[in-house]
Amino acid sequence: MQSRYPLLKKWTVEDHERLRAMAEAGRRPDEIAAELKRSEAAVRVRAWQYDIALRLVTQKRRP
């Protein structure tokens, strides 16, 4: 049977542990996403689902 969402990359235990370790080390969500080869949104959702605190990143205001 084919997956309902064939383009989604499943999270492995190793990916989850790397996410947790990088978040605890204070890495930014965009850095974590690049290293895990996932979108920043995917990293944020996974962190939210498992109550992993991510570093707060605010955008600079444009003049």
C-alpha cells in the first residue's frame, strides 16, 4: 500500500535526537532545518509536538 503522503520524509529516532540535542545547544530553527535537510516549518512542528523548546528568533524590522 502506498503512503498517503509520499513526499513527506519520516522522522527517524536519530533525527529526533539530533533535533533535541541541537535545540538544547541553542541552535536556531533555520540552522537545525538545514542540517537535518528539512524545512524550518517541519522542525518547528516537530519541536512543538514533542514540547522541545526552540531558540526564539525575531526578524529585524525594516526601516
